[in-house]
Amino acid sequence: MIFHLIPIPNNQDGLISFVPLGLVSYFGLSFCPIINYWVFIKSPYRETQQLEIAPTFKGKNKKEKLSKSRQGRLRKEGKDMAHSYISIFIHYVFSTKNREKIISPGIQDRLWAYMGGIARENNMKVLAVGGIEEHVHVLLSLPGTISIAKGVQLIKGGSSKWIHVTFPALQNFAWQVGYGAFSVSISRVNETVSYIKNQKEHHRQKTFQEEYLAFLQRHGIEYYEKYIWE
């Protein structure tokens, strides 16, 4: 048997006073029915506490009740984010198979434009496409739904198929299996666009192999050179 402490709200200073009003059993009920009625039904402290408790979700089981109740407490009307905002710029670099100089000047502009069209059809924003006879650079802004690997797969696969259909003499055309993908900060996007558009001038002084290795080194990527060109 223990004493029952009754919480009494203090309207003046907001504090709670506890007053022993009687003996209670181990089951929490007083032997005095009047005390039970006041504590569990008429207590003003009990009513105050009820206002502060979030409503309970009546789920099928205890686990469901807990998860749904938490969701209800965290959600605030008018505060939900309706959209996701993503800024990811990727500079792709890849060559033809065995670095064959097969992309002649006569088809370059058409190929670059077609690759840009593939990007747009798949909700990728193309900022620049350019290159020379044996390799290409593509600068894209990727949406959150497309991974880096998926983006380059769509462009390489679609452009390779287009070349086979459009130029029957290039049935053996293929891109290299691998690729380089380098992140670009927003402050360097314009610089990268200019770099891609001036590939012909750039490669008068540097080979594709030198350029590609320089990209890997600048971005701190470990590599074994004998495996890069396979």
C-alpha cells in the first residue's frame, strides 16, 4: 500500500503541487471511490495533459500505430517540400573503340547535335558537345532520376545505333567501353563549355591521351595506364 499523490495545478504560477489524499493499492486505485473519481475523471491536470498529447493512430498493430503516430507529429501543414532541386554538372569524355579516327569532320556536327537530342529526350540538359575524330566531350546537367552511368549509356548507345543506320559504311563503328566522368562546379561551367567548343584548337598542341591523363590526375583519380586504353 502506498499514498496517492494528487497533482493540483497552481493557476498563479503555473506550477504543479502534489497532495497525498489517500492510500492506493498496487494497481493504482484508491480505496476511496471519491478520490478515484476526482483523479481519473475530474482532475484539471488530467485535462491539460490531454490537450498536449498528439492523437493516437488506430492502426492494425502496435508497430503501425507507432510509425503512423510519428508521421503525424512531424508533418506540418504548408511545410512539405513539393519539389526536389538538384544541380549536378558532369563532363563526360570518351573515345571511339581503339581510338580510331573515324568521326570525320563531315559527320561531326550532325553527331554532336544528335547526342544533344538524346540528352534532351531523356530530361538531361545538354550544355556542350564537341570533339575531334577519335573522341568526344559532353557537358550535361543531370536530373535526380538519372545516374552518371545511365546518362552516358543512353548517349553512347543511342548515338552508336544512329551512326549504323545513317552511315552504312560505318557499320563497325563503336565507342570505347569505358568513359571519364568529371564533376564541374557552377563557377566553372562557362569555362568548360568554352573548352569543349574549342577542341580542334586545343588538340593542335596536345593529344587525346595526354588530355585524358591530365583529367584523371587533376581530379585525383588513381589509374593504371596500361588498362586505360583497352
